[in-house]
Amino acid sequence: MLGYTADKDAYLKRLRRIEGQVRGLQRMVENDEYCIDVLTQISAATKALQAVSLGLLDEHLKHCVAQAVAEGGEVAEEKIAEASAAITRLVRS
């Protein structure tokens, strides 16, 4: 079972809301809305995606990585390296 499974419905709801924000952005560009207004909405959508990614990362650390560390060995090292790489990607974005 994946770490986020218990909160899957909440994550899906948030992602659907973000999908709506992106569709709204498309409409704004189609309607030649003011640049700053479009940029403001892009920032909001970006923050919403970041919140989802941080939530998923937290769940991954609490469940997948913690379980691997408890088991120890090479699997633990792989999970830690995997989590570190994910954090690096998030920080760069």
C-alpha cells in the first residue's frame, strides 16, 4: 500500500481543482487578459502543485522510507537516495 492511499481522495480533489485553474489560465490567454492577472493565476497554480508535491513527499518519507529504514540494508539506502533525488527536483522547480 502506498503512503498516500489513505488521503487519495483529497489529493485527487486538489488535483482536479488545479486542473480547473489551468483551464482558467487557458481561457484568460484566449481572452487576452492582462499579463499580470495571468501571471498571478500561474503563481497560484504553481503553489497549489507545490503543496500537493510536498504532501506526497511527506507521506513517502513517513511510510515508504520509514518502512525501508526499519528493514535496513540496501533497500533503505535506495529509498533514502530516491527521496533525496525527489527533494532535489522539488527544490530546483
